[in-house]
Amino acid sequence: MKKLTLIFGIFFSILTFIGAAYVLYNEGGVSAGYAVVPMMFALACTALYRQRREL
């Protein structure tokens, strides 16, 4: 479970940067949700990983 949350955290972080690049490439003409939504999942997975690591 710990390793899976870390992998998902990294995956969603990469998706965040791809989404941000897409938004910048389109000069803000597309929704910023392409970057924000994956970052929320990345933060949740990272927080869960850190919580499990301390146990």
C-alpha cells in the first residue's frame, strides 16, 4: 500500500506538469483544471504515503 501511494503520487505529479505545460502552450485558453486536478490527487497520495510511513 505504501509503495502504491508513492507511485501514484509521482504519476499525478508528472501529470500536473504536463497539464501546466498544456495550459501554458495554449496561452491560458484552456481550463487550468488540467493542472489543478492531478495536483490534488498528487497531494492526497503524498499525504497518505507520509502518514503510512510514520506508522
